[in-house]
Amino acid sequence: MSGKNQAETMSTDRYPFREVEAKWQRIWEERKQFQVTEDPARPKFYCLEMFPYPSGRIHMGHVRVYAIGDLLARYKWMRGFNVLHPMGWDAFGLPAENAAIEHGVHPAIWTYENIDYMRTQLKKMGISYDWSREVTTCDPSYYKWEQLIFIKMFERGLAYRRRSTVNWCPSCQTILANEQVEDGRCWRCDSEVTPREIEGWFFKITAYADELLAWCDRLPGWPERVMTMQRNWIGRSEGAEFDLPVVGRPGLKVRVFTTRPDTVFGMTYAVLAPEHPLVDQLIADERERAAVAAFRADVARESEIDRLAADRPKRGLRLSAQVVNPFNNAEIPLFIANYVLMGYGTGAIMAVPGEDQRDWEFATQQGLPIIETVKRPPDWTGEAYTGDGLKINSGFLDGLTITEAKRKAIDWLVARGLGEGKINYRLRDWGISRQRYWGAPIPILYCDRCGMVPEKEENLPVVLPRNVQLSGKGGSPLADVAGFVNATCPRCGGRARRETDTMDTFVESSWYFFRYCSPSYDGGMFERAAAEYWMPVDQYIGGIEHAVLHLLYARFYTKVLRDLGLTKADEPFLALLSQGMVIKDGAKMSKSKGNVVDPDDLIRNFGADTARLFSLFAAPPEKDLDWNDHGVDGGSRFLNRVWRFVVAHLEEIRVAPIDGGVAPTTEEGKAFRRVIHDTIARVTADIERDFHFNTAVSAIMELINALYAFEQASLDGMPGSERGALLREGVETALLLLGPFCPHVTEELWAQLGHGESLFRGRWPEVDPAALAKNEVTVVVQVDGKVRSRLTVDVDATEDDVRRLALADERVKPWVTTNQVARVVVVPNRLVNIVTRR
RNA sequence: GCGAGAGUGGCGAAACUGGCAGACGCGCUGGACUUAGGAUCCAGUGGGCGGAUCGCCCUUGGGGGUUCGACUCCCCCCUCUCGCACCA
């Protein structure tokens, strides 16, 4: 039987979730309940989930992340915060353009239709967004400000154009930034990336490398995992840079970078990257030219095939030229080799095989000498030695520690003007040029007379033209739009040509969280006062796949905005929650695997509350979530159980006294009230402490189970007023605690109980310490670490009392009579361990 | 290779600073109510053993250790996931 029919036949047994959910979604919207304004009198909370790319439909990953975000937002509402919880669309991007090429739909139409559909989907989830702040990044009123910032960055040298070797995706027909290449493949389409020499625009993120790195230690709300990935990506290393003069070629020098300037006396050769520009000048004759060309071709081909191989064999070609080690004037051989990369440092190294494993391997293979410059420990065996020790065979550095020798070697270089201390980063500048149509135009013009000129501010935005031929054949489509390309120079008024590359879509997502603060402000990127009130984001939630992409770019862009004087924020996101993937049958959901669960079906058959409940219950948020249709049934069953209980007791609860610290007189009453307040403590701690919503849900389930049990237990012997008051306190507490998880069903039941105000205007319940107080506790009695009995004792019983009771216990006796008691450990209110002599 | 994280029932998972392992849910088994039920309710459910409404033994990837006591702390090993991968 199909899922739909199943739902139809069973619907009579379920609470009317369709009506309830539609009703409250309508009421929240009519009341503008989640629209917010700045209110200095209240503490603010900016809760943000990564906005989606409007690909067409939401998927279960979206359901999960938005359920988490809404839970936190509603929880903070209930705690009295002024909560900003916005939503928008990361609307530029390649899929729209590809759809246009395949189906002939204009990217704008495709995008806006997708947005309309996905908006209705999100509204059916009942998330507490302030929809009046919706932002769409492909709207000129949005990217206008991005263009303005681009110009300011251009003026400050933070945006610049240069020719360089870039990552080219042959399938997407565009450049990719380094961060957008994973294992040599395009992050979006998985095609193999090839190097290409091209002109393009860059953002100077390397100027912020140090600050980006430093703040990795100052954001305790971020997962360590993400920070480690960012630190590695930035890849700071300290060392020295200096020149090795080429023998017999005055003026020619090889500049090398090393992190081990202490080892300079162990340098027995030097290596250039094969594509190093100096190589051509060093070639002695045609024979060598041919050898170099052949070697380069070889390496280029090899790097295509073996890029991912763990241990690529090191191969090199000895050049006829030699260089001089300035420290001891030794003339040493010079190689080009595949293990030196042009993209890092200076593209050239001094080789110290004694203390570098890579150099050791190469030297051994080539029969080059190896000099040890660090004293090995006596029992040490191995190849290159990278440990601590005193310097040997190192001239004026002998006897120093490595740290001392590094400093002294650098001083020596500086004193002679041969080199300097240097910090290198793995991080490269962010290449933002895209040779595609569906992106924000770069507001630069090329004038024959004035050269590269930014568009005038009053002429912004540079609007992306609507009429364009999209072939997917390569080359920027804008280059073919005459009306766009041909323009007048903002400086001299003469003829000029517009830049036809568009910006990487990661630029839009680098500041959208600022725009939400004042989404329709037309005096700038954002209104200063609004941003100062709301920023930074208090809790950001999104997938781990952006650990170094979006999250690093957004941090950089925020620092740029700060340095332009637009904001005081140093960092955009105070805390980050990285949620895991949604998987099913052991694999990520995908059409090709046929394991996709469609949120529309799910919401139609079970309701949004059930979909959200299961997303939050099945696993803690940072872990992958294993989707299970039976588990969804369980969530649905639970909500029906809540519904039935409350509806069955509406009258009794409505007339009951409001809890307000009514002290129960019966044991059952006290025990039940303890469960209520224990649940409040557990749920609050689970949300606040570590986002463990799954255990929070199980605590609420236990409370509902306890309500059913209490209802039975209280039928005879308990005063009606006590029963009513406790039922009321139990039910209302359960609804309040469950509210952020399942807002519709709880809001409806809350109203049916006679409350005029929204549940989410209510107060998060407080723990009454008196309710938790106990007279008696169960103490476990162990003999030699094994549980043998349990005792019920007064909470204030002395250790001696407990020890005596434990030793006298009938179930304990058989285990101790034949032995002698060596020791008795008493942990107050917990356990007794009787240790015997064996 | 380097770095980070994780290994707990048939399954998803709990267990705060060392103190009753397996909460909660799924699934399964039995029962009740039913024309029927995959609805609802009740009971049971880590494995093994036993003269079975009670009790014993074993059990948190494997092996050692610290401790009265270890899923938790320390050492070694195995497996898996993720990130980086000749970064000088």
C-alpha cells in the first residue's frame, strides 16, 4: 500500500494536523508575530541558518537545519529575547544558467519560480521567520551594495586584477577559487580541474591571514573541527627567505624559503619548481633546453594522473647551473624536481637531506651528500632527523639549540642584506572572477585613455542585462551583449568597455547576514544602527561542507567592512553549529541512489511537527542523521499521544488551580511534581549546554509517559484539587517544553486550555527547587564492585548509618560472611562498596 | 603519511566532573479491545546459565594499566569517518 493511502486510512485516528498547522501558520502571519524591530531594552538574539540556493525544492537537509534553527529561535523568544530570525535566497549561481541552456528558461524566471515554490515549502514547515526581511541576492537592490564595496576594495588594493595560473573547471567553464577545489575536482560538479593561465579578479584575503588565524582561538562557540580546518587552510609557517647566487652569473639569484634557517650548513643542493621562471634563463644550450622541456612535459602529464597518489616518486633533472650557499660559499648543484611547487613560498628550496625527509629521499636517490647539522640522540635510528638537539657541522651556529640557531641565522642574513625572516601562508588570494552570466557584474570599465576605471557610485548598480544568449560554450556571455559592454568612461567620458566577468556567488553570501539587519535600506549596504544592534550573529547553523568556503570568506568580508568603517564587528558569527548530513540506508540521500525522502510528502502525510520532531530526536545535531520511516511513525504516535491526553483532560485542567507552587501532600503527587521539574531542568540543560535536542525530546517523552501513569495512580485517594493542579502543571509544562520542537500542535493545545496569549509569548518554565527536594534516596550496595542490593535511606543519613545498614542487609550478607571486610567506601546518596579481602 | 573525531543491544541512540551500562524511540514477542487492524492500550525485550515472580555469570572494538570502582582516565593495537596531503 502506498504511503498516501496509508495516511488517508489512518487519518481518523490522528489529531487534525493539517488544519492545526494551516491555522497557526495563518495566525502567526496575521499577527506578524515574528516580525522584529530593534529594542534596546531587551537582549537581542540573532539566530541564523545558512540560506539556501533556490535549486527548486527543499530537501531533508534543509528540514533538519531549519528545524534546529527554529527550535533555538523559539526557545530564545520564550526566554525573553528579541529574536532576529530571517530567511532569504542565495540566488545567483550556475544551476540557473545551466537550466537556461538546457531548457531555454531564463535564469531569472527559473530562479524566481524556484524561490516562490521553496518559500511555500518553508512556510508549511511553520518556521518563525521574519519574512518581511526576506533578501534575494540576484536583486539589483542587493548586489548594488556589493558593487559599491568592490569599488572601495579596488581603491584600497583589496580587489585587484592579475594574470595567473588558476583552477579552471572545464564543465562549469569558469575559474574556481582554491577553496572550491576538492581533491583536484570542482566542488560543484566534480569535474577534474585543470590549470589555466588567465586574467582575473582577486580579493586580497591574504592581507587578513594573520587576523583570520588569530581569531580562530577567540571563537569558543565554534566547533574545534572547523577551526582546525581553517587553521590548516591558512597554513601559516615562519621561517626565512634568502638568495642563492648563481655561479658565474652575476645578478642571477635563486630566492628560497625555508622554515629551518638553522640548517643552512646542511644544504647540499637546491631545487626549483619545474615551471619556475628562472629556469629559462639558466639553460646553457639547446640540449639542456630540450631536456628541460621534456621534463616539464613529463611532470605536467604525471601531475594530471598521479595528483592524488599518496607517495609520488620524486623525480628531478640536474641543471648545468650551480648556486652558492652564502653561509659557507660552497658551490652546490641545482635541480628542477617534481616535489617543489611553484605555488608555495618562492617556488624554490634549499635542500637539507640531513633534516628533511623529502630532501633525504631525493638525495639518496640521486647520490647527493648528506650532512647532519643536529646532534642525534644516542639511540636514534632513521633517515632525516627532525627532532630537537644541538647544532653541529654548522660553523658559527655550532652548539646552539635549533631555536637559537634559527634566530642567529636570520640575523646573519639581515646584517648582510642577503635575506630576511619571513612568514608564509598556504592561503591564496580569493579568485572571484567567473566567466559566467548569472552573477553580479563587476563594476569596472576599461578605457583606452584612462585604463581600468571603477564605475561611478551614482551609476550603481551595474545591472545584469536581461537579454543574453546562453550557449555554455565558454567565455563570458556578457561579452556578447553589446549594450552592456559598450559604455562611457566614468572618468573621461570617452568610449570604454565593461568588465564582462561576474563575481563568485560566495561574495553575496559573505554579507547577507548584514543585509537582514535592514533589508530595504537604500542608503547603503545596511543601516549602521540596525547592524550595531543585531550583529554579530549569535548562533549560526549550517553544514560542515562550508568549513573553509563560505565561513572563511564571510569572516574575511566582515573584517573588510569593519576596516572600511561600516561596522564594529570583528567577526560575523559568535557561535557555529555544524549539523550532520541526512542519510538513509547508509548513504547520503540522492536521486541516483533512490533513497530520497521528499519533505512535501512527509509534511502532507505526517505534518510539519512530526517531520521536525523526528529530525531533532533521531540524533544529536552535529552527527549524521539516519532517516528511518518507522522512526517518523514513532514521532507521529508520540504527538497523537500528547494530543489525546490533553484533549481528554481539557475540562479538568481548565477548572484546576494554576500551579504556582501548590505543594502536593501525597507521595504520588510529590513524586510526579519532581518528574515535572526534573524534566524542566533536563530539557533546559540539553538545549543550553550542548544542543542535545535528542535527549531533550526523550525527557519530554518521559514526562508524557509519567502523565499517563500519574493519571492512573491519582484516580483514588488523592484530593481532586491536587490531582487537577498537578495535571495542569504537568500538561502545561510539557506543552511549553515541547513548543520549540513542535510549535503547531502545542500552540493549538495551549489555546484549547484557555490561554489567550501565544505559547511563544509565554515564559520558559522555571525549575522549583522545592519540587526537586527528596527525603529519601536509593543507594546501591556493591560487594567488590558488583551490585548486590539497594537501600532506601534518608537523604541526611550519616555515612556510618549507611555503612551499618549496608553491612546488615540480608542480600549482602551471603557475600561478606565468609570473607573479611577490608574496606567500605560510601559515596553519599549514591552507593556503598564493600571491599573484601580475597 | 600527518591532523581531528568516532567504535556501546537487531536498529537510531543515552550515561553531567570515574559511582546501578543500555534512558528515550524504532523493531520484535505476548496479551487486551476489535469484523479487522499496520490504530490504541498493557506487559516483555543486551547475551548466556540455572531447580526460573528469584538468582548467578558475561558484556561498551581488542589487549594491558591506574582505582574500592572505568563506556569515562593512561599506554599499546585494530577498524571506520572526516580534513590536509610533497606547503619546504
